[in-house]
Amino acid sequence: MLVADGETRDSVRAKMHDNGVQTTFYPALTLLSAYLPEGTAGARPLAEEFSARHIALPFFPALDEDRIELVVSELRSALLQ
């Protein structure tokens, strides 16, 4: 899911974490330390923008309906605060 900016992403993730929902995010590959010596930061501006704004929500085969409802509810709550 995408939000407006990195500050919003971090705020939403913190609120969800406080309510028992683990999320994560992934940096753009161009920002990983293995690539930085090559001067790749800024090489893919859209990828870097999206990586700063996305939230990876729980997603796995054993995710049951109750847990899905919890994730959706906590996401909605975090976005509206």
C-alpha cells in the first residue's frame, strides 16, 4: 500500500505495531549499501519514491479471516488518525 510520504508511512506502521500488527517496508535496491559505492542513489527516482512511501502488510498462506479483519481495521484506524 502507498501513503503520502515517509513520515506518514512511519506513523502508520508505528500505530499498527502498537496494536499488534506487524508491517515492514523495503528500500529501493539503489539505496542498499551494496550498491551505494557504485553511485546508484538517485538513479531510479520513481523506485526510490515508492520505496519511501510503501507499507508491506501481513500476507501469508495461514492468514485467517480474523487476522485479515484485524489488519484492515488497524490500517483504517491508523490512516484516519
